[in-house]
Amino acid sequence: MEKKYAKKIQQSGHSLKFFLLIAVFAFSTLLVFDSVYGHGVGSETFPPVELNGKQVTLEVSSSQSDPEASDDQQISISLIDFDSKVTLRDVTFLIKSERGEKFLFEREFKADYGFIVFNFVSEDTDSIVIEEDNGGNFFGSLIGLESRMVHVKGPKLSEGGLYKFDVKILTAEEYSQKLAKPIEFNAGISIAQTTRHDFVDPNFGEQSIDVITYYDEISDFHYDPNTKEITYSMPFDWSISNINQTSVVHQELVIPKKFGDLLVSGFTMHVNGIKLSEDIVNIDDFFSDGRIVHFIIYQKELMNIFQNNPLDGVMNFVITPDRQETHLSSVTDNGQFRILVSSEPENLKSNSNAEIIFDITDIFLRNKPVSTNYDFSITQNDRVIFEQSGISTDSKDEHNVVPVMIPKDITGIVHLNFENLDGNDRARTSIPVVIDRITQTNEISIPDWIRNNALWWSEEQIDDNTFIQGIEYLIKNKIIVIPSTQQESTESQSIPDWIRNNAGWWADGQIDNETFVQGLEFLIQKGIIRV
């Protein structure tokens, strides 16, 4: 877990307020800093420097102004006596600010109590607008100070990202006495930023993955359904000074539990081609509709990347399941058991024998395999394909193995259901898997069982309309994958005889997939098949 820093600001003569402030900030860190990080941590406190015989430090913290009222983000900057923890008086800040690579502002701000708050507001403006007022903000009300509030308004400013502050202290304790040499600090606070990425998987249909970054905005997201590989990029300054200032880089993936291909037991992350330690990954399955995969990249890992392949100003992420074969994982609704599942063969096919291999582990016993009764079934929609009850093994070396026969008319998504573990009706979970997996290649993919439909139609056992509706359904649901085809806006026409002949020849294996699909492309082009 990232280190939490409690705010330590007090005004002389306000010891009670100081005590309350510490308590409030200690509590608020538990609430706020799950979504706000400064260079990877909850706030940024700099090493002390000397100023007029005192040791002083700069503290930068962040919070959401009022989560129920708005999404505005507030970032406070304060100059503090390191020993007494008292904010200094009459401080003049010269602050340059950027969000990511976008320049926001550079100007001087005077703070009577050494404390200033920036409120970032999303507004559709042509340029950044700066408005100032005194008091009436969250930070100032806690301390009882007339703190400076600066409203920074512009496009997407409250949506999160990395906010950079180059801070120079021009005066302290007396406005009229400028420092001979300004004190400089370079701070960065990251506010959680979520991007949603929608795509169509050939086996699981419409899916989405959310990427939550606590450092900077990501780009170039891509998911490869064949390798189950996720890639994206993020800006990063590979200088020693920035790495020394960055405690962690925290990324999260939010994966829906209906997306069976990524319900794996572990992930591997590469950054700039360098494989990171498995210790950086933590999977949270304790949600009803999705799992959160955390990647916590510590300084040690950042230094390893820097020494081997830092690249120029970028982190290129590659995230893949950490096993070559399928090894799925799911937690029961009551949070007690974790089910680990694989199969033999890995890619299940209709009209074939298979083995479902699984372990039942107890999360409270550090995922130790346990012996418990269970009900297991395989279902598709409302159809029960297989069911069995038993008692699981607690052996670390032996697994539970269930032989099954997959019917010839079953294809697509089925669910492996584990229920009533240890007699508890809430100890249940369901894992979606695919029968007759489709891979995305340059080749045409058509499951073998579709040949039966083509044969029946060529022999006029089913009519044209039934055949067309079946083909339309198969294309729309990605069961048949064919190249994109331009469709004419014409009224439906009759199906040429040569296409019926093609269907019969294809069903008999006399012509290949590509020739058969050429006929389907013709039907789509002429508007006979609607997709």
C-alpha cells in the first residue's frame, strides 16, 4: 500500500485546531488517497531546506472539493516550518503549472499564512481562466485561516491527470524582504484518471476495459484477442531526479467478469520491453460485476527500466496473462473461496471429450486447497449440459478432474458454475468459457457445424428465408467472421442458383471456405443478407 502522509499544518496559539486537523487529515487520507497521488503517493512533502536559520519544507496535497456537489479537484500548497509544523507568514509563491504536457499558468501569488489552494474546474473555455478569492474552502475552514483560493478553469481540468508545479519562494515572513536566492521546488500531484476502451471480441462479443492511471494520461490502447495482450503508452520523464521523486507509478485495469478470457489467475507486465516483478500485481475479485487488477510499480522497478531501456519520455505497457495455458480464477459471492480452473484440451470443441480441472481454495487460509462439498454444472442460457456434485480435494499436488462430453450442437459461450460450496448457497460463482474458439486471422473462420445448415439449404430442406436469417445471425454474432463488404441500398433479390450450388459443394468439402464466403459477400453486397 502507498505511504500516506498526514497534513501537519498549525497556527501558533491554535493547538486544539492543530490536533483536530491532524485527526481529520489522518482520517481523510483513508478516504481520499485511494484516488489521488502525488508523484505516486497521497501527498508530497519535500526534504527540508534552510531559510533564515530555519528548516522549512513545502507540502502539496490534493482532495476533491465536494464529491457530491462537483468533480472539481483541489490542490493545496503550503510552506511549513519543518520543526514546529507551523505555516510561515507573508509568503510569495511564483508558480508555474502544467497538466500533463499542457501549460496552464505562471504567476505570483501572495499568501498571508503561507497556504494557497488551487481549485481546478472543467469549463469549455478557449483559454485558461484564473480567478482568486479568500476563504470559504475545505482546507482553510479546517485550519481557521483566511487561505487563498485560486480557481483555475479550462477544458477537462477536473478529469484527473498529472498536475505539475514548479514553485519558487520569493518572500517568507515579510513581504518587503525578498529572498536573495529563491527556494525552488518541483512538485507533481496525480489525480486518478479513467479511460474506457470498448471493442468487440470475436468470442465474447462487446466488451470494455477501463484503465485507471494515477500518474498521467494514457494513449494508444489496444487489445489483441489472440494473445490476450493489452498494450498502451503513457508519458514519463526518465530522469534520475524524477525517478527519485516518484515513489510509485500506479495503474489499474477494470475488467468485466463476463469477459472470460481475462479472468486469469495472474498477469505479467512489461514496460519498455523490461519484464517487471510479479510482486507488482494484485487482483481484486471482490466485486459483483468486475475485477480490478492493480499494478504498483515501485522505484526499484523504475530504476531497473531506467538502467536497461528508458526510451525517450514514455512508458510502453504490455500486459498479458502470466500463463501459456488457460488458468482462470474467480471468487465466490461470499468472498470465502477462490476457484482456479483449467481444461484439457485448452481450447474446448463441440462433439468432443474434455476434462475440467479445478481447485477450490480458502481465501482466509491464504488460498490453501480445501476439502469441501460442491455442486458443479455447465450451462448455456437455460440449458444444463452437465452437472455433478462431489467433495473437493485438499491436496496441493492433485487436482479435481471432471470428465465431460461436449455435445455437437453446443458452441459459443458456456458457463462453468460452482455452487453450494460447504453447504452455503452464497458460496457460488460462474466462469464463462468458449466452445469452438474463433481466432482472428487473415483466414476466414467458419465452425464446422455450419456445414449442416448449408447442406440442408442446398438440398432445399430449409427455405431461403431460414437460411438467410441463420447466416445473418451468425455474422452479427461473430460466429462466422468474414471481411467487411460494401452493401448496396437495394431491395432484396432472389438468391442465384450458383450460390446454392456453392453451399452444397462447400458442405461436401469440394470447395474451400474462401470460395463459399465469396458467395456470402455477394449476398451482402446485393442487400439479400442484411448485417
